[in-house]
Amino acid sequence: MKNTIKKSMHIQTIVAAMFAVGLGLLTGCEEPSPPKPAESTTTAAPTVPPAIPAAAPTIQAAAAPPTNKSCPVSGDPTDPSDPDLARVTYNGQTYVLCCPSCTDEFNADPAKAIKAHH
């Protein structure tokens, strides 16, 4: 009988402890109110976007109609009126390339490409 009483008291203690923990969890679930913003007497400096480095010549819309009749990279014939051909602009002049793969070589050294076939 003593064991039964001890077990009963032990179970009551466990139940009471679980109730206390549960009650603590329930009351701790409230969202804390957001902190009030601190008043500042100084103003933050405006953010300045980082400088954008100058880009290498790339395929882009023509600033002026191209006049070259051959690709400055390969020397293959080109038709400046063909809108499907790759175009690059270098020093204000637009050049038509025979194919998109010539664009990388042109962009690597435009002056060399232009000299080679002019």
C-alpha cells in the first residue's frame, strides 16, 4: 500500500510539473512589442551606388549604320543591311560581324581586329 501511495504522489508531482511548464509556455507565446525607434539628431549620409566600370565593347544596337563589307575578325564578307548579323560598336563606329562567335575575339582586342582587315 505504501508503494501505491508513493506512486500516486509521484504521478501527482509529475502532472503538476507538466501543468506548470505548459502554463509557462502558454504565457510566454506572446509576441514581444517591437522596440521603439531611437530618436536621432543626425541624418544618415545618402548612399552612393558603386561606380560602374567601363564595359568592353559588346553587341548592341547600332549608333550609326555600319559600313564595313567584311568581318573585322575573320575577313568574311558581311552585309551591313542584314539585321541578323552580330554588331559591335567601338569608338563610336558600328561594325557588322559575320557571326556571334567573332564577338569575343573582337572584344578582346578591337583595334587589332579592325587593323587586320582594313
